[in-house]
Amino acid sequence: MTWRDLTDPRVVADGVDPEAGLKEPIFENLEIPEALGPVTLVVDDHKIKRYAFTQDDHHPWHLHDSPFGGRIAHAGLLSNDLVQLFTTRYAASRTVGLHTEEQLWFDSPAFLGDEITLAGTYTESYTRRGQDYVVMEATASGPGGRSVLRHRGVEILRTRPGDVAGRGSTGDGGSGGPGRISGTADPDLPVARLGTDTVVPGAALPELEFTITQEQASVFSRCGEYVRNVHSDLAVARDGGLRIPIVQGQQQCGLVTAMLTRFFGESLFTGGRLRVKFVAPVEVFEPLTVTGVVTAVTPSDSGSLVETEVWVRRADGRLSTVGWASATVPAGATGAEPSTSTHP
Amino acid sequence: MTTTEQQPALIGGTTTPWWTGTKPALFENIEIGEQFGPFEITVDDRLVKNYVFAQDDPAAGALTHDGAPAAHPALLCNELLFLFYANFDGNTAEGLHTHENISFHSPIRIGEKVTIGGRYVETYERRGQGYVVMEAEAHGEDGRPLVTRRGTEIMHTRAADVVGGSRAPAPARAVTGEALDVTPAERASFDLAERTPLAPAATRISQEQMYVFSWGGRGFSNIHTDAAGAKKVGMDRTVAQAMQQVGYLSRMCTAFHGPSFVTGGHLSVKFVNPFYVDDLVTARGAVLGTVDHDGARHLESEVWVENEAGRKTAVGWAHAPVAEG
């Protein structure tokens, strides 16, 4: 029976160490290019409910029914499986890395019961500011080879998170993409909502609030596969120079996709794109606000391309994740149509 | 997003929440009359969602009390069981839960500050094992009782040596598991024939659910939360906490009796065999008949939990009033 995760933890009962024989995740062991996976897993009821729990995202499309016909996985459900694909070659519990950047292309929804094949490649490695970076490209494909999700991620392979997290280790604190993230919206504009004339540049995206508890962080970061890391285990976090476990970057990314699901709706799942940078750490139990701002609305023959900036803000006001998201929404879904572009 | 008064202090602070005592969890360290609490905890949205996830029981978080969103008092059962962590070091606990008597009195308003407290009332030795009995209860903000329990546990044992065989005292009557070959009853009625089966409730328990239920998120490592905790006591895999079965039985009985089980339901359960991570277990029951409880007419059922091989892991009885009509 196909299992729901990258590894089948049931083998532990037979005395098998799932990480035995895997490489130490250090720069010197990298091979470029290096194939990661493939792994086939199943999107089962527990996988969806587990993600709903870790992300506090109980959207009815995932738990009941969706406009696509049946329950679909959260947009970000498979994204951590893609990020973690390197653990098919490298020991997961030996990993003390730092995820710095994530790009996702949402091609189609994954449905409850779908078997998904994940495959990736380490495509590039480099050293910058004394840290060793590695780039992974990976895909998640559904039945018939249908593309569900594509990923490109940048990670510091081995570091001491307590030393570098929060010092702007992504290099630029949010620049380096299409533009610097302001973290603000026009307070005089109503919150953007598709199907109304509120989707205009400067309008805020819906705002969601989260607090990721230790249980949520641990379950997200694979405690169910007996992986121990700086997200799931206090002792490992302390060894990494942290005072308490920190929330995995990809879990924050999932909070952003939850917000984008509520804003873009179906359009996110059929052509949405997200690029985020993780610019400051988030400790477990730290209140977070997730939102964004519309930056451009460009009508086209197939609808309107809506471009946004997105971010996660900590309770102390500091941005922890910043990025850009876009999707093409149906004609008539924004106030800009059908007249002209509202590019700023 | 607090689940206890002290939990937010964990942020950047020490890991000394109120439930971490220092005494090694050994039989010889038990003092009869020893008090645990009372403590105030807030049954917030997060605590409810943790229970719903761990038990795969969304209905437990979808009740009402005086018109407000409320949760099933079953979610406090493990808080009451683990009260002894207030005085004993939970990471030294290697006990074996053998018996649980629980009475439900009221739903808990989500966001309500409740008071929990308990005490050790009895110890005894049998077949070379030391047993301890705890009584504990939870009250709502207005003082109304929410849930009371009396549980028996082998205080310190090596789980690998004893799981797989019943340690519970022989019951005064047997749970036969016999049921009529008829469609299971969805709703309780005094008109149901004796041995009518209750609609069952099945769960395949995951490691994540066990981790959340058994306080992995509160920093504890035990035979339920992780492979290392299991290996420490000679187990080749994690074993599910027996109290999770109380939740499965509560889920089945609440669906069967409706709100009357939440406000007047009783469960008496013995844990007779272990169940393990990824096991599919099913809560089942069969109607026995009418019983008198404190002058009220209750419908009693035999209840049990069994694994895929049909082996019973918990056996007992449940009774509650019936809302006819």
C-alpha cells in the first residue's frame, strides 16, 4: 500500500533505521546535478487532516467538497514533501539547514486519493557570505503525469540556525525579487475581494492570524516519521543555538498559500505562482499575521493577471517571510476589467 | 492561543511548566492523599483542535453550551490523568493504565477557564505490580462539574514486559462482545432489543495523533510520542495511550445517545491489550438494557474496542439517559 509520506515509518517496528546509509547533509557531499527521489505517495484523508491541523486551515474544499469536484489537497500540501525530497539521499535528522527562498508553481489541484510522484534535482550550489547554499528543483505529478506542483528552493545546507537566523541571511531582507516588499497597503482602500471592484493596486489582501504551537510545528516537520530537528525537538533546537524550536520556513509558506487560496480561489490551483524569501525566524507560539497587497492588475484575453506582494509579520512587527504571488483570474473578477491595465 | 496559564512563558524561557514535577514516578514515591492542583486552564480553540485532531473526532469540538460553541468534556480526560505530572517527572513515567471510570456532566464552552484537580486515593500490590488509584475532576467557570474520573494505573513498570496480557483485575461480569446480527442502531432507545449493536466508530491511529495526545508538544518523550521513548523501555514501536480509547468509546456513545451522553454519560473501561501506531481499532457496543442510576433511567450497553484481528483492547460498560421522541 502506498504510504502518505516520503518515508514509511512503520519499518521502525522491524528494527529498520529509515536514515541508515544516507549521506551526511553537508556541502562536501553534494553532487551537482544530483537526482532526488522519485517517491510516490498518496494524498489520503489523514494527510489532508494533518495539514489542516498543522496549518490551522480547515477550508471546506479540503475537508468536504470543492468546485473542482471532490475534496482537494491544500495548495501547499505537497510543498514540504518537495522541499524534503533531499532526505531520500541525505539523513533528515542530521539536517540543520536554513531554508532561504521558495518558489512554487501551482498547476492543478491534487485530489483526495491521488497518488503523487515526486522527483527533484539539486541543480546548483554556491557559497556566499560564508554560507553554503544549494538549489533544488522538483515536481509533483498526479495520475497520468498531470503536473500538480513545481518547486524551486534555496537552502543553506548546514549551519547553526541560532547564529544566522534573523540576520537577513537571505542576503537582502526581501529585495532580489521583482521589487522590495513594502509590507504595507493603502489604508484608504477596502480589502481586495475577487468579483468586486476592490481588486486594485494598493488594496490589501485578506489578513489571517496564526500562532503555530509546538504540536503543529512538530507534526509539520515530520515527527510522525520520527525525524528530529530544530522545529520538532527542543534539545536539537538548543544544540543549534536557538532558545526554542522555530517554525519551518515551508510551514510559513503554507500560511501564505492559505491566505492566497482565500483570495485567488480556484485560480490559485490552476496557474498560481508564489515566490517567498524567509528573512527572519519565527519561534513556536509566536503570533503571526499573514496578508499582502495588490500591486498590479493586467487584463488579457483569458482574464486578468493579478500580481501581489505577500508577507508574514511577527508580533514584534518584523517581517519573517516576504514574497510575490500572482494568478490569472477570470474575466470580470476584478474592477479593472474589461477596460485597461491598471499597472501602477 | 494559550492552553494553560503557564504555557506562554515557554517562549524563550525555561521548560518548567507547572505540570513538570520532580519526583521520579515510582510506586514507592506515592503518598496517599497527595493532591494535584487545583489548576486553572483555559479550554481554548487550540486545545479543542488538538483533541479533534488526535481523536479524529470533529463532533467533539462542535457542541454548544448555553448557545455558545462548546467542546466535549472527554477532551479533559487526559489532562486529568496527567495531573500527577504536577508532582512527578513525566519523563520518568513508565506506567500502564488499567482501568478508567468516567462520568460526563457538561459541555465546556470554548474559551472557558476550567479548574482541574485530583488526588491519589489508594495503592495496592497485585501480581508483583504496584497499582495506584487517582480520583480527579474538572469544573467550569461557574462551578458546574464537567467530568469526573477514577483511574487505576500500574505506577512504574517496564511496558515491554507486561503489555499484551491483561493486568486488570478480573471483572465482576464479562464483556462478551455478542451482538445481534442486525443493522447497528444509530440512536439510543429503550425499545432496542437486548444485544442490538451500536453503530461502531473506527480509527486508524497515526504517530502524529499519538504525539499530540500524549503531550509530545509539551516536551515529553514517552512510549507514545516517539520511537526513542518506546525504545527506552524495550518497545520496538510506539504504543497508543489507553486513554485514547476512552475518546473512541465516548465518540461512539455520544453519537448513539446524543447530548444526554455529554451531560449524563458514564463509562467504565478496562484496558486489556495494547494497540500500536497505525493499528485500525474499532469502538463497538451492544445494548444490555435499562439500569437505574441515582433514580434516573439509563440505557446501558456493553462496549469494547477491538483491533483488526478482532482482539479486544478495551472492554467495559456505558450508560446514559435516553432522550426519547
